[in-house]
Amino acid sequence: MNNATQLAIQSLNQTLQELKASTDGNIEDTNNGFLLLCGILVFFMQCGFAFLEAGSVRAKNVSNILMKNLVNACITALGWFFVGFGLSFGDSANAPFINPIFGTENFLLLSDNGLQRTIEFFYQWTFCAAATSIVSGALAERMELSAYFISNFFMSTLTFPIVAHAVWSRTGWISPANTEYTHFRLFNGMYDVAGGGVVHLLGGVYGLVGTIMLKPRIGRFLSKEQKEKGLKSTKLYGHNRTYMILGGFLIWFAWYGFNAGSAGIAQGQSQLGGLSVTNTTLSGCTCAVVTMIIQCIRLGYYNLNETLNGILAGCVCVTPICGYIEPWAAVVCGCFCSVVYLNSKSLLEKLKIDDPLNAIPIHGFSSIYGILFGAIFGKPELIKNYYNFSFEPYAGLMYTGSFILLVTHIIGILFIVVWGALMAFLTFFIIDRTVGLRVSSFIEIEGLDFTQAGQAYPSSAADQKMLMDVVLDEAKKKHKK
């Protein structure tokens, strides 16, 4: 080989290397840009939550619930910056103490790869903010505003990060992303694509414990003596269905960023992103239609509220599995999720657990169902592609006949439920013994806007009458003493 040929080959190799470096840089920029766009969409969920919750509460509590939604985003951002993000994803090779329970670096975003980390910080914060927003709906119309802010901070800085680290981090004990420290990973991990467990189940559990400790709103359920007198409980309907539907559409729209961003487009797997949004659409729409039909048979008319909740429940149940089930399975998933949602809602009512926005059936029970559904219908090829496994992974029972994935998902569910319930109980118990959890009867009847956020609407005649009854009862008790 002469010198001219060698020089030509060297020149060609150099050109190829430069081209590859340029291409890699473009791919990374594209990935980062897409992830930022999806994060912005997920944050737009906060707007949807605000409309949905404002329309679902009574007019006297609108400002209060909007204040919760507004400050919720602010508190979680600060908590995530100072503590939460580090506990969740502070697990690089340079971390001072690598372990399967919590991260040990990236607090205050102090890391060697700070600029790149800001993208991950923002994207994951939007998920944390979504989880804490779920709780506000379950605790609506009777919780002290300051108590909610405190619980929100502890959830975003401690409760959520431990779950996120376990399920999503590169060192988590049940995380499929943990490919280096497999000696403390449970099987292949829990396949939670977009937060069915980490976000929705945790939010549902937190809300369930909170609403049990808060107890029902005044007038929602009747005592035995009141029933004997012939009194009837009221449903305490929200004041504006237009806001509810607008909020539902905004959440549905933002959900595509929620699931598509998590399903792999940013890793160069655009087909899985397409599968994700398709499955989200099919499951949500199927659940909505089935819920509408069932309620029409039960009630004799098409129920707008329940149809909207069906869409949300259908989107929740497919969230953890949207990237590794086939579209036909998404339809089946949404169909039976309607039954799960309606029956869990009825169960809570029988137990006299007051959930004003049905957040617990929508987010809690539906997510459990979806995680288990994925353990049965998860397709091996899709799981392998999504998680980029170099081996044949544990997959759905229907395809492999193996119960290992189902057992793994059950363990993951139990972990989230137990950890979430324990932390919620401790948080609410401490708050109740210090600043107090619940507003007084006077404030609850007059409206939380009256003292805590500024009135958006004047009090109704029914509320004024109920308030006078409370005042008279208190006066009688004092007179007897």
C-alpha cells in the first residue's frame, strides 16, 4: 500500500469520526429537546388539575383549592431542588455511597454533570408535582391550607423520592434501569413505564390515608340518629361542570407528554413512543365509553362526571404499561378498568370515606389494576426493546407462563402502599398534633375561601342556614352548661 492510499484512508477515517461526533451531538440535542418538551406538557397537567378541582368543589372553596394547586407546584420545585432529586437520582458512579434505597448526590444540583442534570431535574420534577396534586383532590374542602403545604413538602422531599429511586434509578432495588448492581435488584425489576406506581398509586395511597384521618365533610354522610329522623345525605356536587370538562381535556392532552416522554422517544425509540400514546388513547376512551354505558343502565341517563372519570381512570391504568402491551390489550385494559373504578368508588362510599374528586379510585385502584394487568399481558419483545435488555426478560404470564413478573409487580405494589401509607400517617399525625389538620365547623360551612384564600363567590342560602344551625347548637350547649 503506497503512501497516497494510506493518507486517503486516514483522511476518510478522520472524516467519519468527525461525522459520527457531529451526529451523536445532534441526536443528544434532539433527545434533550424532546424530553424538555414532554416535561413542559407534563407540567401543563397542573393547569388541568386546577380547572378540574376548581369545578369539582363547591363555589365557597374555589379560591382555596386553586391556592393549593398554585403553591403545590412551587413547594415541590423547592423541595425537589434541595432534597428530593438527590434522594431519587443521586446515584452516579461518583456518588459517595451507592445503595438500593436512596441517592447520595445531586442535592442542590451540585454535580459534575450539572447542565445535563438540569434537564432530568426538570422532567422528573413535573412527575413529582403531579403526584402531590393528586392528594389535594382527595383532601378538598376541609383541610387547613398550611397543613396541606407542610404535607406537600414532606411528600416531595422524602416519600416520593424513596419510591422513585427504588423503581426508576440506576441503583434501585426494584428498578429495571439497574443493570450494574444487579446483586441487589429483585429479578428484572418492576416495569413501571410512566409512573403508574411511582406517581398515581403513591398519590392515591397518600390521599386515602389523609382523607381517613380528616374524616368526611359535614353533610356528606349521616349518622344513625340522623337517618332515623328521615334525613338524607347529599352528594355535595361541584359548582361548575364546564371547568371540570376543560380540566379533564387538559389533563388528557398533557398525558401524552407524560407517557410518550417516558416510553423511549428520547432514547431513539420513536416507535415505542407511538405505541405509548396509542395505548393511552385506546385505554382512556374505552374506559370512558364502558363507564358511560354502565352508568346509563344504572341511573337511566348519561352521567357526565363519571364518563370524565372513566377517561382519567383509563389513562391511569395504562400509564405503567403503555410501552410494552399491544393496542388490543390496551382496549381490554380500559374496558375492565371501568369495573375497577366504579366498584372501588362504591366501596369507599360504603365505608364512608369521603373523596370529593374520586382521586383514590381513579389513581389508586386503577393503577394497581394496570400494574397487575401488565404482568399478565406484557409482551416479551416490547419489554426487551423498551428497556434495551440484552437478554430475554421476564414478561407477561400470558406469553411466558411464568409468574415471576407478576410476583415482582405484587411486591412493588406492596412496597409503594406500605411506604406511602406509613409516611402519610406519620406526616398527617404530626401535623394534626401541631398546626392541626382540619378547619373548624364554622369555616367549613362558611367556606374555606372565607378565611384562607379570599372568596371567589358569595355564600349560598343553604350554607348560611347550615351555619346558623351550627351557631344555635353551640349556643344551646353553652346555655346548658
